[in-house]
Amino acid sequence: MEDTSSLGQFEQLVLTAVLSLGDNAYGVTIHQKVEVLNHPKAAALGAVYVTLDRLEDKKLIASKLSDPTPERGGRAKRFYRLSEKGERALKDAAATARRMCDVLESSWGEGAWKPVRTR
Amino acid sequence: MEDTSSLGQFEQLVLTAVLSLGDNAYGVTIHQKVEVLNHPKAAALGAVYVTLDRLEDKKLIASKLSDPTPERGGRAKRFYRLSEKGERALKDAAATARRMCDVLESSWGEGAWKPVRTR
DNA sequence: TCATTATACATACAATGTTGGACATATGGA
DNA sequence: TCCATATGTCCAACATTGTATGTATAATGA
């Protein structure tokens, strides 16, 4: 009975990054993915970590610490994955985003995909 | 040199509503449109007005007060329209939303609308 | 003039966004 | 050995947005 909360803009991007990265989702890669999505706006690494923390508090993602890798500076990484709750929340957010895009495209007539007006 | 601000989730919906309503965009109609976009989540009317104020402060929209209409309770309405700056900001936001949707759809494979894979 | 309707606006608080840097741990080379 | 450097995590403070709830204004019709 507390399912009413909706995701913020940045939260959506972070969740999307986690989902799309599969089993390689940790701070640095998530940050990179978010920057691609959010282009041309930059995102601070710290912002990503803060958001990951909050999403984990809300049980939308879960994490586990890995073993360190044998690279220069290869510190232990914390890997994330979506929970079912997170997946549901992201689906809702995506549906809204989609509705918005559709309305905008029809208002702007960016119609590469629209029915061709023959004549 | 202060063009870095990005739109929040609700701001995007409000701007979209204003754009799509053309010359009939005022508090009540905007609220209705936003609720459609944001379904199934409800939005308070007050939230819409607050957001409109803030968007106007940021010069993303402009408003003018109309004459009252001769209906029961027909108080003067404040009509809104997007500024050029607002249109640009909304386009940026839409591009990000679109990228997100694309990534999600390809992660989930929800392809009903996708280019038909002929055989 | 008073109840009712439609609309706008105000205030306060909660949630999210953003910055900047501190901390931790590994490697490689002087 | 020990320090410079690379990879990563996390915290604290502040700024911006989101949301709920209440108040104000102006018109109509009884």
C-alpha cells in the first residue's frame, strides 16, 4: 500500500542504465551509460552513487560487493541489478515517457513515421 | 551561460500539455492533460500552478490574463504558451526520453511498433 | 446578499538532483 | 620499501522539484 511514488528524471536514467548493463552494472559503467542517455548534459559520478543508494533504500535495486580484480587500482566493485519492484516502476515510467513522446511528435509533426500525405 | 538546467519529470509533462493544447492552455485544461499523460498517477491542481509559476520564472513559458467568460464562475483565465527557450528545453528532454525508451524497448524486446522484420 | 461554481494563487514540507571532496585499496616503479 | 597514480565507493551539504492542502477572487443564479 505504498506504491504511489513515482521516479524522478535521473532515477529513471540510472535504472535504465542498470537494466541495460546486465551483469556488468557498477558505479563507473552506470555513470557512463547515464551520460550517453543524458547527452549533452554531464552527470557527476557522485550523483550516480547517491541515486543508487536511494534506489536501493526503496528496494528498486539490490547490490552485492564483488572481489577485487587484478588491475592497477582494481578495487572491489559493487554490482547492481533491478528488483521486480524496480522493473515494474521503470515500466510505468517508460509508459509515461512514451505517451509524452507521442504527444510531442504529433504536436511537432516530426513525421518520418507518420502516414504519408499523398498529394 | 546558465543553460545547463534540465527539466524535472513533472515540468516536462506540464510543458508538453501546454504545447499540445495550443491556444487553450490554462490551469484547468493543463491539469487534465497532465493527468492523462501521467496516468494512472493523479496530480494535484496546486502542483500544476506551482510548476507553471516556476516555469514562467525560468522564461520557459509566458502567460497573459484573458477577459472573463460569461459562465457561472467564469473567472479570468491565465493562458500559457511556450517560449522559444521552452521549446528548445522540451526538445532536449524529449530526445533523452526517446533514447531511454529505445534502450528499454531493446532490453525488453517490446517490439509491436518496430520496423516489421519481413521474414 | 448568499450559496455555488470555476479559477487562480500561497505556503509548507517532502523528495530528488547536484556538487565537491574524502576515503579505500590496488599496482608499478624509483 | 614507499610513494605516485589508477579505480572505485561513499558522505555531507545545499539547490531544485514535487506534492498536499488551504486560501482568495470573481462570476452566476436564486
